[in-house]
Amino acid sequence: MLEIKHVSKSFFGFLALDDVSMRVEKGSFHALVGPNGAGKTTLFNVVVGRYPPDGGEVRLEERRTSGLATYRVVRMGLGISFQRSQAFLSMSVLENVMLAVLAHQGRSRALMRSFSAESEAKTTAYELIGWVGLADKTETPTAALPLGDLKRVDIAMALAGKPKLLLLDEPLAGLSRSERVSMVNFIEGLLRGLGITLLFTEHDTDAVLRLADRITVLHQGRVLAEGGPDEIKNDARVIEAFLGEEYAEG
């Protein structure tokens, strides 16, 4: 689904990514992890088109996306939910999701008309809102939602474009322990059911080990290790650089 080939990226002489290569297989849940400053956010931004790579390339289903604007990458089948909510807090859940539906349909002029006139977009929005478990909060202003529900709105907005690959940037950030458990169950149940390929970053190691089919560990801008959850949690290099001794065998 996604191939990152020998990607490098520098900022003012600082090498943030150094010859990074990885593959995300179709239908898989793939985690991108590492300590702060490892290069995760930079790589995420290269994949979504915010930063052009200095070297290497990114391909989505064999089509080169590196160097393209984000909106063009999205049209090729990429969905994005960033750590910071993209929802308009003054608008209701329904209005935000309808806005995303209309934007993905290229119907920006419709945004100037009454939402009530957009019955097709409203039907799609109701379906998406139901998928993320917020059917009872369609008219609620997003400003009044708890953080966990706000993240669900963002995921519904990301799904409005019917993506083949969904990128989630730290979906559990800021949530309590019980909320994190609920969000992990939600992500797994929804996205596995829809058959969507997932690439995500996350600092909650337990959640990563549960959700991910495959994990890529970045350290100082390079790929330190890659493998399944059992391989990664028992890799001495990963334990030293990222996981800590509590994940070592014995």
C-alpha cells in the first residue's frame, strides 16, 4: 500500500531523516514509533505531502506521491487525522463531518449554501458519525465534546474521503487510561471492519504492541529496527533506545 524508499530530510543543516525505507502492507496496522526527536513527525509530514523529501521517494499503491501537495495525496487515497484536532469548534459534529464530505467531493461552493440543502452530504455524514459511535451527538458543538469524542470526530472527517490508507498521529495523546483502552478498542473494531490500512504514531507502548501487526522503530532519524510486536519488544537495541527494561524478557 505504501512504500518509503531511502527518504532523507534536513532542516538548516540538521539531518532529521537519514535514508529511511519502510513498507506498509495492504490491510495491515503499522506503527511508527521511537523516542522524542527520532524523526517520526518529519516522516509523517513527508508522507502526507507537507514536506518534500531531499532524497528518496514515497509511493502509494505504486504511484509516486513525494513532492505532491497534501490535497493531491489525499485524492489518491490517503486519509489523515492529526494529533491536534482539525474540527471547527464552533460547529456541530454533523456540520464538521458534512464539511469534510463536501470538501472531499470538490464541492467547495456548497459550503456557502445552507447545510440543510445538502441532503446527500448529510446522509453520508450521518453514516460516518454512526461508524465512530457519536450518533447521539450529531447536533452537539464540538467545543463541548470530551477529548476522546473529539478524536472520533476527526477520524470521521478523515474517513469522509473513503481512504485506502489512514494515518493517525498519536490518537491516544491526552487521554486517560480508561479512555485509551476505549479508543484502542474503537480503532481496532472500526478500521479492521472497514478493511482500511493504518499507519500510526503513538507513545503508548502497550497500545502499540496490541494494535500493530508490524512496527518500525526510528532512532536519530534512521530505522533502528522493524518487525512484529514480539520481535520488537525483545530487541535489545529497541529496549535500550526506546522501550526500557520493563519489556525485556524475564
